[in-house]
Amino acid sequence: MYRLAELLTGRLADQARHWYRRAAEAGHLQAMYAMGTTGDDLEERDRWLRRAAQSGHVDAKLELGRALRDRDLPQEAEHWLRAAAEDDGEQWVEPFDPAEIDAGLGPRHQACLDLVALLAAQIRFEEVNQWRDRAKRVLEWEANVNRAFFRRSTTGTVVVTAVVATAVIPFLQALMSKAAEDAYGQARALVQRMLRRPPPRARPATGRRCSSRTTPTHTSPCACGQTSRMRPCGH
């Protein structure tokens, strides 16, 4: 359902959102995040964004913290920004582009920077310095985890493709060969049955034409020895 929604996004927005909702209701984490960041119903978006954040989606935590910050709810915003910055990566839904991570665009690093700005506005400078240092470490950590994820994904894709090609292609070849053999065997058996079949028997003659030129009546017998009770004999 989620993949179908992705395919429909940008072309059939209403149908895409329908399938995003179906996937989100089934518990798909990325679909919850999509429902929380798209659409015109702000109340519904907030509900899905919270659900995704509570389920562990790090981007949802970041976006929810920013939304609460923009609503002048600094305490709740700080809670979700901290949750995003301290995320341990267990819910690493989809890999980011390594170039984006190197540019500091990872969600955990962004959450650290947003916390720095939020705490500075509250004149909590000691915590500001702590989170600034943490932002540097998180940037390096995100880059390492992300690259490892990409290496595993790429290697796994190549290995799986090779295994499928190695196993499936010979199987299909054998299947086609077996099907050809079966078809040949069936055709050969049919020809043999046709050759062994005896010729059809000729139907016995029902009689011969009467040489009599007279047309007998229903009471007089025909010259062929038959008597017609219904109509004159046709011989």
C-alpha cells in the first residue's frame, strides 16, 4: 500500500493520500510520517505526526518539535527535539543520501542545532555549549551509520540479484525443456493412436432400388418384397 501511494504521489494526490492512510492505519511507520507532513487538514496531520513520533520515527520527532516551537510551546518542543537528537537509530526507516549527511542535514544533527537555538533563546548557555559539542559528534555518528547502511543495502542487492539469477534462470530453462519434451511426447502419442485406429466400418445397405415401374398401393406388396402401409414404396 505504501509503495502504491509513493507511485501515485504527484500525479493523483487524493488516491495517494488514501493509500498512505491505509498503510498508516496498518502500522507502516513511514506512511504515518507521510500522513503527518502532507495534506490540508492540519489537525489530522498533527495527529499522524505525533503517532509517528511516538512510534519512534526520528524525522517525525524533529518535525513535531519544530512545529511545537513555532506554536510557542518551548517545553514540549524541547522534549521532542531532545528525543530526535538522542535517537539511537533503531527506527532508521530509510537511508539518507550520504552527501546530505556530510552536509549536516541528518535529522539528529538538525535536532541538536535546533536545540542549541531554542536553549540560547532561553539564556541557557551552558546547555547550549553541551549541545553544540554533541552536534559535532552526532554528525560523525550519523555519517558512519548511514554509510554502513548503504554498503549493506548495496551489497545485499547485488548478492540477492546474483542468487536469483543463478537459481531462477537454470530452473526456467529446465522448465521450458521439460515442457517441450512433454509437448513432443503428447504429439507423438496422438499420432501413434491415430495410426493404430481401425478404418471406419461401412454402413450396411438398407435396400436396393425397386426395378418395378408400377407404383404399389398401400395394400399391394412391392416387387422388392416389401409392403408399405403408410405410403407407396419409393423404390
